[in-house]
Amino acid sequence: MFKVLAKLESEQSELKVLLKLSNETTFDSLSQQLQTHFFPHATSPNNNNRSLTFDISFLHVRDDQPMQIQNNDHVKEFIQQISQTTNGVNKKEYKILTCKVRREERVVSDDDDDRNDKIENVDHVQPYDSRLASDSFVIRGDDDNARKVVTLKTMDDEGFDSRLATDSFLINDDKKDRAPIKIDEEKLDSRFANLSFEMLNTSANKENVEHNPFSSDQEESTTSTLSELERVQKMLDSQYEQLTFLASGGFGTVYSAIRKGNQKKVAIKIMKTENEWKLANSALKEFEKMVKLYHEHIVKTYRAFFVGALSSIGIEMELMCGSLMDFIQKKQVLNEKVLLKILKQCCQALEWIEKNHNVVHRDIKPQNILTRSVDLNENEINVALADFGLARTVESVNVTQFGGTNNYFSPEVISNQTFSFASDVFALGVTIYQLMSFDMTTVWSTNILNTNYKSLQQFIRDRSQSPTYSDFLLDLIISMLKFTPSERITVSQILERISQYEQVGTKILILSLSTAEQDFEHGNQCLARGDTTQALEYFTKSANEGYVAAQHALGDLYNYKDRVMLPDYSLAKSWYEKAAEQGHASSQYELAYMYEYGVKNHDQETIVEINPFKALEYYEQAASNGSDQAQLRLAQLYASGEGGLLQDYNKSFEFMKKAAEQGNTAAQAMLGMMYHSGRGCERDLAMGCEWIEKAAQKNDSLAQHLLGVAYRFGEGVPQDYSKSIEYFEKSAAQGNHGSQYELGFAYQNGIGVIPDMVKAVEWYEKAATENPLAQYALGLIYRDGYRDLIPADLPKCCEYFLKAANQGHALAQHELGIMYSFGAGVPKDDSKTLEWFEKAANAGYANSQYMLGLIYENGRHGVQPDVMKAFQWYQQAAFQGHFSANESLQQLFMKLNGNFGMPLN
């Protein structure tokens, strides 16, 4: 598989994308890739009657002249050129496709036989940016000036950000004097979606066409007979299955569904905006911010889109199991521990959106706090904030922007002041009060006016459904319901108070524990404040009484150098074995690790001999007892076939998924990679990206790198160069050399960023400490130089080639062979020339194999002519499709045949 840069040239701009080509690529599949990337509207399912023709060319290495690609043979010749370096020349210009769109476009309408073969001349076709419109308008008319390809950006004088229909409007204008629609080049960021209809502009409906094309009058003039409800249903049915109604309210209808393709269960919220397409577009922009909010306690939103009609919006979200409103409606009393967990999780989400996005939610209430999991018997609950559709950044909130629900409005919002972080705290305080009391009628914005603290406390206690709620909880609620925003407690202060309260509760809890448990808790407290000696005493007392957690803790203390001055691996192993006998999964994992790698003390004395069978035994025990680390390690061993196991990708996938589902970050990233490759499972790029994204949200640099790659090529996610750069930057900041290289490549080629060779070199140099691709790229840059910014530097070039070559980079090995053969940047050296060509050739690099054929055929670089060796090297290169090697092989064959008078088998 080869990565190729394709450039689309037009009068207006030049766009670039990365394509993936292989030896199986044909002329048709290449054209299809270009259409998909540059003009996806031309290949959309709803638009199969439209086609684009490209003029495709590349710079041929033989004569440095452009060569047209017109058939499969031309494609193969280009792939052969990019797969090898011909005669030692390796310029990136030889690996670029240049494309132009021909100046005709076929437009076919199935319901008009007279137009079936009509070709409309088009003045120009706008280069396609993946963030822009899925289709264009083709305006028909007798006046040549009226025939333009334009986009929906012409439809709004106020800069409408339209995400509208996937197909085009065909407007038939029977008036020659109709003025062409003007194009405003600055206003469009349109993500068009879904349903097409044809407008017939006759005298009867011309007035409608001249007005807003999305008005209700206009829709009545379309040939489409679908009602809006039918359109919505048709669109949903095309993308989802098992659509099930869940609930409806003033802000929309919610369904559960299964997404076609990856079979993921999701929730779909459908909102209607009273046929106002501008209002719908505005709302869609608001909901787009939800997609950017990644937090454990925020409902994950996958996408927002128009649903079949211009006034209906769909929001695809994580499927949750209910909302806090369920408890109120069922009058289910929650104890204080659960209420504090709800409050803590909500505050964590609010604190995160405040610090990271400066966003005010504006509509916090029980219905908008959803439950992901609930186990009241164990006092466990996991909640997440939903409905950020009314959210605003603080800067964008003004007094006229009302959102939310009146019962939850703070006094300042009621008095027509702005929403703020403090108003979110007020609404959350009201929500917690309602969970305590089931009182949905009290309007707290007026109830707290001229009311003292004692009265408020009594008011809440009188209405609380449980007499066990503490003064701490009541005080916290009252602090959240303060009349003045400046006096109201903040989310950070709430979290701090809860943390302090939990610590006090822990001290009280210790008093009720057994002696062994108390010693263990005291040991943990000593460890937390850095008193290892005292912790060791408490853990030992507890462990000697058989307390398994203390036995494992002692194993850790003696095992790791950061806990005690000198580790004692014998004692560590002994305590791990005691805990392992009681089924302690982490101790079993530690023993497995010891047996897999062996253990020596600081005197290099062997404490634990390597024993793969014992290691496997303990890994399996730990995995069955729920150790995600052991599950991950077993997955790796099954994938590699090491540790006494037969290679088994199905088993590997099984263990990897178990570890990932327990939240193991590395396993989540690796599971995503397995879905991408289809090893041990059915290949599913979208599912792979979902797992990788889970790890990336935890700041895992590998996962961030993998997402960067996915967004660059559109594998499992929509292609998005900006997101690709964002993830590469996050990963690179953590020192990931692969991402540092990709950023260098992006800046060198202008992929998602403005081309900047200086920045490219900066990123390459960061990656080049280890990454051979970056070392090779720097070698090429310093070999050729770059304008006046980077002078050629052959010694530096050879230095980077050598670093890459020593890591097995075949192209760098080949380049070193060339440098030594000419004495460029290094002393001329025939033996080193042969050495590096042979290393590259033995690594399978066809061009080095061809060069060795030339050397042995002609007796160059200090070797005697050897026709048989030359034949062997030519043959190896020719088998890989090397054009010049194949020609040389035929010539040599004829020479040998002439010499010996018989064909050579």
C-alpha cells in the first residue's frame, strides 16, 4: 500500500488529499477515489446519474515530463515509479498526482426523457473541500449566463451556515432574462445532507423560487410528494434499525436504535423547529458543540444532522438507561451516599466544561441528568449531563437569550440578567432538593428571598423523604441556593467540601473495622503521607492476621524501589504467594510477571528463575479473577504465540476485549487496532475508532496517534484533516515520535495546515531521535535543500541516512549506497556502496536489487563482471514489477541465449 499526494488544480484554488494506492489499483478505482475525496456529491448514493471526468498526470522519472494517466497500464507505471527509486533519483515530485476536472458535466433527470443525454456546459467546478457542500445547484436556462454551478451559500444574505440536502436542486428557468444567482465566496461552510427535490420554475411558481427556497410555499411546489414525517422516517430507516420510541417532550422525541454497519446501540433525539430553516440551522450549530464535549460524566454525542427535512434535527447520542426524573416519578428515595455521588459527578462535569470550554449549561434539571448505571443496593450510580443544546460560552450569553426551565432559574436570570456558572450551580441545587423531597412545585428563585438560614434548613428538612439526611447535605444545598451569585458556592468548592466530608467519614468508618482492617487503613494513611516505615509496621501486623489486601501491599512495598531503599524480592514473592493463595488477582499477576521475566537482586543474584509455564498459570488465574493487566498480557501472548501458547487471534481478541471493558487504557487502544485489522474479529473500522477514542480521552499518546491517522485517511471516522492535526499534536506533546513525524509530513506537504518547511524540519528533528521515517525525511531535505530557508548539507544528509539505515530503513540504506558510490557527503567507498545496496536489496528493495544487477553485469565498484549474479538480482527486482530491471533481464537473457545458443531456463 502506497500513500500518494493528489493535487486538484483549478482557477480558484489548489486542494490536496492523501490517497492510498496498491498494485491492484485500476484507472477506474483511482478516478473513483479522486471523486470521493474532491467531489463526494458526484458519487453520492442519491446522485448516481452524475459523473466527473478527471485529467490525471504525473511527472515521469525518465524524462522529467508530465505523463497522462488514461488507462490501467498508465496506473501501473505510476505505481511502479512510486514503489522504487529509479537510477538513484528519489524526488517527491515523482510521487504526486496532478488532477484537473474536465469542463463538462452530465446532468440526467429520470423523469424527463428529453433531457437524458443532454450535456450542460459548466463554467467551472469548484474544488471540493470535505467540510463543504455535498452537491451543487445546476441552473438550466436558455441564457448562457444562467448556466452556473453554484452552492447553497447563495441562499442567505446573513451568512447562513447551512447543512442541507445531499442532492442538488434542478431549477428549470424558462425565462431568458432571469439573472444568474450570485455567489458569495465568503459565507459557506455547508455540510449538505439528505434529500433532493426538483424545482420547476415556470410562470406559476417563479415567485416561490425567487423567495427563500426552504419556505413552506416552496416545498409545496416541489415534485416530491413525501410529507416531512415520511422524510424523517425514510432518512432514519436508511441509517438505523430497530427504531423504538422512548420518550417525548417539549424539546423533541427520543428513540433507541441500532446503527446500521457497526450495530452500535444509540439514542436518537428528533427536534422540530416549526418549519424555520434558519432557526433549525442555528439550533444545529448549537448542538454541534455537544460533539466536542468529552467527559466521563457528560453524555457522549456522536453527531448532529438534518433529518430528511430542513426543519427537523437529529442528534445521535450514547444510549443511557434513564434519568434522575425516574426516581422522582417513582418516588424512589435515594440515600445520602447516592445523592452525594450524583452531586459530585455533576460538579466534575460542570467544572470540566467551565475550565476547558468556558461553557454554561443553562438547562440543568432532573430530566437532563441521565443515568448510565444504577445499583442502589451497593449505593452505586453513574450519571452524565445531557442536553447541551442550550449551552453557551460565557462570552456569547446575553440578557435576551433565554434557555432552560423556569423552576430552575436563579434569581438573577429571572430578573433578566445573564446566565452564568453560578446559575448552573443554582439549578443543580434545585435538582438535588427535588430528589430529596419529590417537590416539583417550589420556585426557589422567589422562595429564598428574605428567608434566613434556619428557615431554609427547616423548609428542606420538613419536605425531605428521609430523616437521615445530614446537616452537611442540607448546608451544601442552601449554599448552592444563595440569592446573590457572588455568595453562591462554586462547583470547585462543592467538590472540595465533599472530599473533606468523605475523609471525615473514612475516619469514622475505621473505628467500626476489625483490628486487621484498621491496621491496613492506618498503613494506607501512612503511605499517603510518605511514611513508609510506619506503613510497613501496620501492613505487617494486618498481613500476619491473614488480611489479604495487606499481604499484597507488603508485596508491593518490597517489590518496588520507590517504596523502600532496597527492595527485597524474596520477601515480595513470599507475600504475593500468600495473597495469591487467597485468590488475590493483582498478586497473581505480579507472580506471573516475575516468572515470565525472572528476577535478580542488586547483586545480580537470581531470585526467580524464568518459567513461562508458571507465568502462564498465574496469568490465567489472575485473568479469571478479573485482573485487566493479566487479561491484556494473555491477549498479547496469544497474538504473538509466545509463552508456551499457540498463536490464536480469536483468543487474543477475547482477552483484549475483557481488559478493555474493564477500562484498561492500553487494551482499549489495542482492541481498536484489532478491529481495524480484523484480527480475531470481523473488521470494523468505526468500532475500532470508538475503542481507540476511549483510550485517547484518557490522554493515551498511542491512541491519540491512531486517531490522528484515522482522521487523516477517513478510516472509521469522517476524513477531517483538522482533527487529525489536533490528535497528532496531543500525541506529539507527550513525546510520541510517530505523531511528531506525521506533523512534519503534514507541514511539509500542507495537509491540514499551511505548508511550512521550517516547522516540518522542527517536527522531523523531534521525531528523529528514534523514528527512522523522520531520519530519512531529514536526509532527503538536507540532500536537496529547500529554497533559501534550508541549504543543502550533504554530510548532515548522510548522518540522517545512516541513522535510519542502521534501524533497517531500506530506502535510507539505498541512499547511502548512492552517496558512497559518488562520494557525496562521505568519502567515496566501493565496499560500502556494495554493503548498503546489498542490505537494502536483501530487505526486498527492488531498486537496490536493480542497481546490484547493473554493478555485477558491468563490473563496477571493484567487482568482477558476474552475469549470473546480475541475472539473479535483475530477476528479483523484476518479480516486484521493476520496469527497468525487467528490460535489463530481457536484454541479458538475449545476450546469454546468443552466447550459448540455447534458451536459459
